[in-house]
Amino acid sequence: MTGNGDFGRRITFHRTKLDLTLEEVADRADMSPGYVQYLETHLGTPDMGTVTRLAKALETTVEDLLGGGQDHPPGAGPGPAGSVLEGLEPEECLRLIGPGGIGRVAFTGSHGPTVLPVNYRLHDGAIVFRTAHGGPMDRDLRTGLEGVDIMIGFQVDRIDEARHEGWSVLVQGAAHHVPESEAAGMGEADVTPWAGGRRHLYIRVVPHHITGRRIHAL
């Protein structure tokens, strides 16, 4: 019986994230491309030795590849004995967040400081995400004044717990509600809401201030 199981989907996810072919993963894991493809497309989990080799080839952990710890916040393990924190130039920050994905929007909401995850894309030098017309984010990010936008924070990070390294980028800028007359042109941004549903309001954030940090072990 065929059909992607959780283990197969995680192999595909990590392989795609690293932009590796089946052949390249197979070479790294010392196995045949056909077997890697079989693991991606069939239900079930192989022996622990195979999982360990695949985890190393895909630059992740056995626990992550098996789906363990998915309900726990990242970073619960001990930190490295020594580490280096370095600042990133704005150009490098934009390069890191350029592929898009999931980021966090921070703003002062109706109930106080609020941080929400959003799917985003970079489009024409701006960060673009979608929300629902009339929803809480739509209301909280409106000033009620023509031509006056609310300044927000937008943050993205990537953490590699196995290597004790990662980076974080913070963008500050005004959250501009894209009017319906311009929304048709935003289709090129190819951004879809993570939560699904009827979220047709585009929010565009033109970076005003960009900072970033990278951490790695000594």
C-alpha cells in the first residue's frame, strides 16, 4: 500500500528545504535513490540506523524526523558552552527572509501587546501577508486616519538546535492596508494564509528599520 505517511512527508520537507535531489540525499545517506523515494512515498518507518543516516543527510535530528517534540517549544535543550552573537547587515537580513514562509507580526492590539504568526512573502521590496476583512488584525492595524498607518514589528527566525546555531531578523515598518483597487496586482506575491479561510485583505509592510543577529557556537 502506498501513500505518504508522516515520516515520508518529513523527508520530503527537509529535502525540499535544503533544495536537494533524491540522488543527493541518497549519496549523503549512503543508500540508493530508489530507496529514498520509496521512504518518501510509502507508509511506515524504517529501522533506526536508516533514520539516523537520513537525519544526518538532511541536516536535522532523529527526533525531528520522527516527529517527536512537535508539541513543545523549541530550544528546551541546554545551550552551547560558548557561542558568538554577530550583527547582520540589512542586505543579509533581507536575503535570509527572502524565500518567505512563516513570520510573526507584533503590534499593540485591542487587548494589549499582541504577536501573531502569518505566512508572508517579499514582494517589490515589501513584506506582504493576508488577513480577514473586518477581523481583529484588520481592526487593530487601522488608525482611522487617512494616509496614517500603524508601525509594527515583523520577525522571522530559524533555529538549528542540533548545531546550536541560528538567526533572527526584525523588520519595523508601517502596516499598509492594500486597497481593493490594488489587490489584483498582489496575486504575484503568491502568499496564502496559513490559517486558510476567507482572508483576502493584503497587508504590506515597507521596511523602515531592519536588524538581525546570527548565533553560532565557538
